[in-house]
Amino acid sequence: MAPLDADHSLPAQRSCSHASADEEMRDEIEAKFLLEDAATVAQVLDALRARHARSVSAVEIVDRYWDAPNWRLLKEGWTYRWREASGRKSLTLKSAEPSHGVVQRRREVEQRVSTFPESGEPIPFGPVTERVLGIWPGELRELFRVHNYRRLFHLRALPGELIEVAIDQATITAEDPGSGAASGRMAFVELELELREGPEESLLLLVDDMRRLFRVLPSRLNKFERGLQTAGLSGSAAMMRHELIRSRLGEASPERPLSHADRASELAHRCLKEQFEEMLAEEPKAWEGLDPEGVHKMRVAIRRLRVVFRSFKDVLPARPVLAYNREFKRAAAVLGEVRDLDVNRGNLERYAAGIPSEDAAHLAGYRRHLIDRQRRARRRLVAYLASRRHQRLKDRFARFLERGPSRRTKNAGDSATVGEAARRLVRKRYGRLLADGCATGPGGSDESYHALRIQCRRLRYLLEFFRATYGEGLRPAIEALKELQDVLGELQDVCVATAQLQEYAERVPARSGQRAQFLVLGQLVGSQRHNAEVRRGQVGDAWKRFDRKRWRKRVLAVFATGSSASD
């Protein structure tokens, strides 16, 4: 597109901008909910009719989001959008603060235009272009698009009150997702309640009614954040959220890498803080459930937290760490139930896509079974994330991290240095993994492969914790461990999916009309078992690439000398 530079805001255009009725700056007060299915949408529409809400419009909206290559607009606290709806075009800046609670307040600056900047025509000067050019006068890049079918209603419960109700059927698309885990497409239905006139209590009462009457999930992300998630740019979206999280955890972690002579307790607290920040940043995605990666990444962050607890138990206060580990284990279990079903459904859809449609039709019952289990698991997850227990855990753990490592502690190991802890922990964990790996041959049980995966994961995380101190010499071993862990993870996923499938098949009534279904389910079981055998062979190959003496010697030598691998 054409750059937004000074040539686009000519002095002659300035005099006519601020008085225009087509330009508006206002604060939004709104609440948003995700609607689970078409039945919930129909119930909400019936409720609006019962309240005599007036249908205002139904319109197709296309929003295109932009930012500078260096994310300058987002860093300044703004999201930038071009909107076209029913032939009307506008430029909009919205404040980019993360959501707080159900009712949200955001500043919005809007400017009507006759053409978008990419057409090459001069941009009329106005409140949006003034701010954009003041922040970044150069080239912008398009991030993603939101195609939205919006049904708009006006609801007046009392004179002087006006709540604008929108039901958005939205699809986000990104042409070139920047992450391998990004889907490039996300679809959802969202209910938006915006207070246009009257006291805020009117909106709160309507919010309470919606939550009481219908199966609605309060939104924790906005469309911009979901768009970055869809485009594989959610790491950038987390920028603002991480800054907010760090403010509640005290000062941000120091930039200086810890040396091998620093206290190991300093490293332990730094690792805990980093993973806790990551957990909090991923929680809104796990809550909404529109992308399975949110649950996966939140679970991984908790796993890393628990590895820190286990690895650095000698330099951390024993009693609180034991309590926190127990609570985070509970959270990981609730997330794990959802994650297993997400993976299982994905495996089923890939299998169904590769067989004749008439055979795939016999898997409909099993698909419904998985969907029902998945919905129940997600409701348990949402209930847990909304619980006082989970909130207390976050608050107390944040205060624990704010206090930092104690300078006076009863732990005998608190005087240990990073170098001493590294030599002891890595040698112990490396030896345990090598012993388990050599004992687990091609004919090993599923349980032994799963145990090997856990050992592999713990060593990998441990090396990553020490990487900032000891340098890139650890990278080859970390990458080999990741490859081995991924193959073992795929084997575990297949084993879990096969167990769930067999459990379902055993409950299908043995009737003559079910013969075709039994045959297709049997074929699926056979396919899963074949996949498991393939993965077992891949585990052997990945193990050979990992268990190289030169890597072992190099890694252990780094920690034995207590010097950086980059020295």
C-alpha cells in the first residue's frame, strides 16, 4: 500500500477537519459474549423480541487491521482499522488495553473517508490520520481481515436509556499466517451490548440477565487480539498484556543474564516469573477456546512452572512451593482433559477426510460423542478459571513472586550458585533420561514411552532455563530433545485417542443395524494402532539423533567448567 507520509496530510486540508460531523471521538462502554451455537443465537433473538428491541439493520462489514512493521501503533496503545459497511468507509483507532471484567471501557476515534489510503489519493486530514501520522509516518502492513455479518438492535428499557445490541457472525482470515500453529482462519458468533444513553447500571442489569438466562461466555479478547492469534502474531498481541501482568508482579525481570556465580534462587524466581506471565497471557485464549493452541500453551506454561518447583526445590521455600505445586497440578489436569479431546477430534477429522464419504458417515455417532465430551470438559475448564480458587492462586502466587528470593532463609541450599545447581541438576536429569531411554527398547510399553517423554521434557526445560547463562552451546541438545519429545508426544496422543475410541466402541449396542458402524470403528482402531507402530519406529530414530556422545560430552563439559558455552 502507499505509505502514510506527510504528503498525505496537506496543510490546506487541516482547516476543514475537526468541525466535521463525520468525525467522532468517544468512550465505549460495552460488554461482549461468545455464543456457543445456533440454538443460543435463536434464544437471544427471542429474548430481544420479547423486550421489544427494535431491529435497526443487518449489514456486511469488512474490517482491515494495520500496523507499522515495528508494531509502533500497538506500542503506543492503539489498534488501527479500516472499515467498509454498506458503502460507507471509515478509519478508526481504538485503545488497545486488555479486557478487565465483563464490562469494558475503550476510547475510540473515528474518521469518515471517501476512499482508503491505498488508492493513492490524498488522505483527508482528521483526528485518526493526525494521530497515525504523528506516531508512524511510514509504510504500514495489513495484518488480517474480519468479515462480519452484523444484526443491530436498539433496546430501550426506560426513557433516556439506549443499549445497542449487535449479534456478530464473524470470520477472521489471514493470508500468510506467521506461525506453524496458526490456522489462518477463525469463525465465531459474538453478542455485543453497548451503552449509548443512560446510566451504566442499565447495561449491568442487562449483562446479568444475559448471563443468567443463556449459555453465553464473557469475551476476554477483542477481535484485534483474536486476529493476531489467527495470523500467528499473538506474541505481539501479548505485548500489552505482558506489560500489564508485569506491573502486578513488580518490576520486570532484569535484562542482564545471570552468571554462573549468581544465586540459584535468583534464577529459579526469574524462571517462575517468566512462566507465570506466559500462563496469564495465554489464559484468555484458553478461556475462549476458539483456538486449541490457547489451552495447549497455558498448559505448557504450567508444566514449566512445575519443573522449576521440582528442579529448584532446594533453593525455594518448601512449604509454599508444595502448596503452589499442588494447585498448579489441579489446573494442568483440567486443561489436559480439554487438550486430549482437542487432539482426538483433530485426529478423527483428518482420518474421516481420507476415507470414502459413505464410510465417514458411520463415524457421526463417535464425532457427536467427542463433541459432547469436549463441551463438558470445556465447561469444567471455564468454571475452574472463573472460580475463586483459581483467582486466589494467581493473587497469592503473584505476591510470592513480588517478594522475590529471600535473603534470609532456612533452606540450606539457598547459598548455591547457578553454576553449582546447573552441574548437579543437569548431570542428574541427563543420567536419568539416558538410563530410561536405554531401558525402553522397540518393544517397550506405552507407559514406558510416556515416562520417557516426561523425562525428556524435564531435561529440555531445564536446559532452556540455563540457556541464557550458558549460551548457544546448549542449542543442539535442546533441539534434539524437542524432536524426541514431539515424536513421543505424537505416540502418546495416538495411544490416548485409541483408548477413548475403544471405550466408545465397547458401549455401542451390538445390533444388526450397527454392523457398518462397527466395521468403520474397527478400521479406525486399526489405523490408530498402525500409526502407533510408525511413531515407535520414529522414536528409535529420534533417540539415535539425540544420544550422541559428542553432544553429551559438550553439554556436560559446559556445566562441569561452570563457564558459558559461548566463552
